[in-house]
Amino acid sequence: MTIEHYERMIGLWNVTEGLVLSEADSRENIESFLRRNSGLSFVCIDQRQVVGTSMCGHDGRRGFLYHVAVHRSYRGQRIAKDLVERSLGSLRNAGITKCHLFTLEHNEIGNRYWSGSGWSRRDGILLYSRDLV
């Protein structure tokens, strides 16, 4: 994944149910994320269209997946699995041994996918956020 994919990625993310975008997804912020986490994020392209994404990064200790998305017309072809496996392999190569991801509580499609893909739902963890601007 490179910043040159940005417009096509945003197009996919905008039509992916359960995926929420924010100012953190601006071109500048995504470019910074990709620079900081070089070689960890991947896209699937078909006929110049981005049909799948897996954004991945780490803090030196734990990995994190963001915006794993596959266009609804391409689902069921193992695209998400392949993109995620590439990201996880890159994390392993960087010495990272655990990865987390976030889904919205009511994202039925996403939660069903992750539960059926070998990921464990964590209970007892609360997420707090604060805007810094």
C-alpha cells in the first residue's frame, strides 16, 4: 500500500458498511501512518480498482489492524484473509508477537468475520479516547 492508492482506498472505505472514517483518515494522516509503518499495509487491486485493504502498524510491542475492507462484490474469495496474513507476517518479521484490532460493537459483518477467522473477542477492556486538538 502506498499513498498513491489513497483516493481509491477512500472510495472503498466509503462504501464498506461498518467502517467509520474520521479526520485521522485524511491523506496527510494516512501518508504519515504508512511512512511510520512501512511494509505492513497491503491492497488488493483488480483492474486498477482497490478492492481490498489491510492497514497495519505497531508500537514496537503490539500490532494493530485498521480498515480491513473488501468490496462486497469481491467477498468470499479469501482477499481479506490473504491481506491480513501478509500484514501479520510482516509484524512477525518485525518481532511483534500479538496483534489487536477494533470493530464497532454493532458491526455484524465485521464481528462475524473476525470471530470466524480465529480472532478472540476480548472482554473486560474499555477503550477511552481524547481529542488532542
